[in-house]
Amino acid sequence: MFFGHLIDGEEVPSVDGATFDVWNPWTQEVFAQAAEGGPEDAARAVASARTAFDDGPWPRLGRAERADAIHRLADVMEQHADELATLDTTNMGKPLAQSRHDVARSVWNFRFFADHQRDHCGEVYPMDSGHHSFSEYGPAGVVAAISPWNFPLMMATWKIAPAIAWGNTCVIKPSEDTPASVTLLGRLAVEAGLPNGVINVLNGHGTPAGSSLVSDERVDRVTFTGSSVTGRHVMAAAAAHLAPVSLELGGKGANIVFDDADIDNAVHWAVESIFRNSGQVCLAGSRLFVGSGIYDEFMSRFVAAAEALTIGDPFDPDTKFSTLASKRHFDKVASYVDGVGPDGGTVLTGGVDDQGRWLVKPTIITGLPLNAAAYCEEIFGPVCVVNRFDSEEEVVALANDTRYGLNAMLFTENLSRAHRVASRLRAGTVWVNCFFIRDLRTPFGGVGDSGVGREGGNFSREFFTEPKAVVMQIQR
Ligand code: NAD
């Protein structure tokens, strides 16, 4: 199997013919090759998007026509849903049911933003001076989008969909770990009849493919999802040519379970929030705080639920939990788990697999000091660090004591407390008595090291357009 670049409607190898291995982390085998993009490939992809924007039909289509074209792409994705899900499961090892869910959400990303731009209204500003003003939201130009490997298709479409819906053209660079599904999406865009150059796919590593892409002066917007470290490089590169950036970065989500929580519900979401996708979720509930009054009961149920997850082949329908996405990532997660004992913590359940797989079992840790690496840093794996607390004041301070601020969860049956604590948590999203539920109209993004800017609904409109004020004299 080969995954090339999709440039100007054609799948092409790299200019110099370079390729890299694409892995199946469950079988630990190379199952494909992908084109290794270099500066020249990045330049070609940007040139294709530039021409499609400057001279092509896409930015000039009517809103309904553009929405129809995007819905056609969504239809074609639905026809190829099995292939897309199979590629994500093969390429990063998530259970097939979860990949199917990601494909459905990816389709929804396109449908939502197609309709959102079709139906949007600008603003009118009546003025006392005999004028009125109104706003227009025109496309920004060429969008460079860089995505990570944990939700390969979903994260890419979260960027591509609003970008093209608002009339931009784009170049997406998927992670070098997961080029498969995004390359297929590029092929499907051609099949769906999108004009050439509207969606270009550039494969390759962060450097040089990604860095060349975001440094290109012909790029008008940079949208990036990945680690906080890389986000800093991306922002600096974009700043050199003054391209606005949207950065969705790492997290270390606090999950707070108060004494009055519905325990069944809280245990269910505690498991989902840290073990789904093997914990490779920016929004993971990786720091769990449990009220002293229910600590013992909650923990025995949480540990039992973690141990009940069926671990295995991601293509087996019974599997709920599987491998980490790569050897490199496995080594990283395993090193955090190995450091727990020396740092004074206790592994209540889980630990590193001893069968040679790139797998860390659902792991629950207690007793870590607040400055331990596994407590403070984003592990991005199925590792939950747990603390108990006695008061609301104490737990809010603990939850906010982090450089990250992507999300938090709280579980309580006390409505006043839910409101009070939600508004005091320093996070881009707070879930009360639930997790992972999204309305695509709401702002999504993070505080501090978790990101810059927000996307979703009108927040995506602000980022992917050049809002314009038109001031008109209406009385002489
Ligand atoms: P990463 O930062 O290593 O890579 C992300 C992407 O950036 C990849 O496509 C990579 O090739 C590219 N890249 C690397 N160096 C680059 C450079 N100098 N210039 C341009 N592009 C470059 O992150 P990852 O390991 O792929 O993903 C995991 C991280 O992503 C975690 O920190 C996770 O929390 C975060 N994440 C955040 C969100 C969110 O919405 N906030 C969602 C998913 C993942």
C-alpha cells in the first residue's frame, strides 16, 4: 500500500521519491509506505492551494452551492466509512467501534460547517450619524492545517471542514504516524468532485514537511493540533509572516468527584475519560480527585471497572482497550509508569504489558507527590493519578494547579456547587456529570499551555475568515 501526497487533485510521490514506513502498532508490522514530504513538496502543495484560492471557483461559489459540494464529500465519506475506520484502526490501534464513531463524527464535522456557513448572518450596526455598518465574513485564503495521530481522521476534519466551508483552500499535514485515513480523505475529495487544490494532503514528518508548510509566506492561516512543545515552534514560524494561529495543545484534565455524586455515573465517566482510546486523548481525565466521604467505595468500583475492560486485538468486536499507537509513544508512557514507584506512588492496578506488546494496561496510581512527573506532565496514555480531597476550596486549588487548562469534569448532585465550581475552574471546557459531549457551535480550545484561540461555530468563523466592516451612508 502507498500513501502519496494529494496535490492539485492528483496523488503524487515526493519530488525526490523519498518514503517512510507506516506501522500497524497491534501487529507491530509495517503495512504501507507513505511519501516523505520535503520543502519542495510543501511548496507545491501550497502553490496548488494558492492557485485554487486566487483563480479557482471555490471562494467565489454561492454559500448554498459550497454547502452542497461539502455535503457530497460527506456522502462519499459515508460510502467509504468502513475503509476509513479500518485504516484508522490498522494505523493506530484503536478499537474498530471507536474508529467507526470517529468517522461518523468526521462526517458530521463537514455537514455541520457546511450548514453553519450557509445559514450564518453577519451583523448590522445602526448608527445615529445617518450611516449604518454591517459585517461581512470573506474567506481568509490558504489554510495550513497540522494534525496529530490520536484521532487521525477526526482531528484533520475538525480543521479542514470549517476552513473549506468558509471558502478557503487548504493543505493538511497529518501526523507521520497516521497518514492513511487522511490520504484516503484526499482521494475521496477528488471522487466527490471538489475542485482541484481545495483540499491538498502533504505527508511527511514535522520537520521538514510541517515546518516548511507553516513557514510558507503564501499561507494565510495556521491551525495546529498537537503537543504544547511543537505548538510553540509552529506559532514562532507563523509569526515570522504574521499568519494568525489557532493552537489546540496538550492537557492534564482534572476530574472531580464530590461526595454527593451519582457514583455509577461518575465511575462510568472516570473510566471513559482516561481509558478510551488508551488514554491518548488531549481531554483525558488524567488527574482524578475524589471526595474523602466516598473515596473507598468509589476507588474499589473504579479499579474493578478498569480491570473489567477487555484488552485485545482492536479488530475484535469484544475489545474495549488496545495497544498504544507506536513504539515511540509506548516507550514514553512506560517510562512514566516506571517512575511512579521511585517517586513514592503506588500502582493500584495496571502497569506495562509484559507480553511484548506496545501496551500499557489501564493504570491507576495513588500517593504521588504533587511535583512528580506522572502527576504534573501530560502522559497521553491510560494512566490516572488519584488524590482525595476534603473541601471544595481545596479541590478547586488542586485542579487549577497546572500549566494546562484544556478541560475539567465535575460530578455532583448539588446544582449550586456545580455552577460555582464550573465557573472557578481554569479550563476551556468544563463537563458537569458527563464527558466528551460536544455541540459544535460552542467554543473549543484551551487556557495556558493547552492552546491559543478557540474553534467551533462562530469561533471558527472568526478564525477562518477576514471579517470586514462596511460603513454606508444612508441619509444625506
Ligand atoms: P506533535 O506535536 O508531536 O505532532 C503534531 C503534528 O505536528 C504532527 O503532524 C507533526 O508531524 C507536526 N509537527 C511536528 N513538528 C513540527 C514543526 N516543527 N512544524 C510543524 N509541524 C510539526 O503531537 P502528537 O504527538 O502528534 O499529538 C499528541 C499531542 O496532541 C498531545 O499533546 C495531545 O494533548 C495533543 N492534542 C491536543 C488536542 C486538542 O484539541 N487540544 C487534540 C488532540 C491531541
